[in-house]
Amino acid sequence: MEITECRFGRLTIDGVTYDKDLIIHDGRVHPNWFRKKGHSLFPEDLSVVLLNPPEVLVVGRGHMKVMRVPDETRVALAERGVELVDLSTPHAVARFMELVAENRRVSAAFHLTC
């Protein structure tokens, strides 16, 4: 999987451009990702990820890091042995690609705008 473009409101993965938030898990893109409360990330927003937890979950909190990751989500991930990396979306994309190159079991949840 290769991400070749990351800019405000757009992410290009393997030649396909997405303009809505998305999750990458188990080698698949899950487009049009919505969260229970918009700019907060709760465990139930990660149901597809938590069914088969990765080693690492990279969260792109938006270009200005507006999306927050509440403590209950951090705890839910830790209880499942998932390392959380949360960064601005451009930095999260870069970190995700590094982890992919290292052959780590990594998933991502990207907020593409604010």
C-alpha cells in the first residue's frame, strides 16, 4: 500500500484519491469513515480495527490536529495491546508509511480536514 498524496481534504492511496475520512486496516481502505461525535475518536468508531487489532494504530488527527483521542479510546487500545501513534494527518501519513516499510502490523485512521 502506498500513499502518494496527502493534502487538506485529499489522500491518494494506490492511485485512488479519497476526499472523506478513512480507515486503513488489514490491507484494505475503508472509505467514508464517520465518528460518533465528529471531532472525537471513541472506541466504537474503531470497530473494524478492534475486531482484529493491529500492533500499531496511527491516527491522523487532521491537518491542525482538531480531532481528539479521549482517554477511554487510549485505554481501549492499550487493553488490546495496540500502540497508539497520534499526529497531525501529514505526519501520521509519513509515520504510517515508515511502519509499513518496516513490515509492522499497522492500521490507520485518517481525518483529512481540520
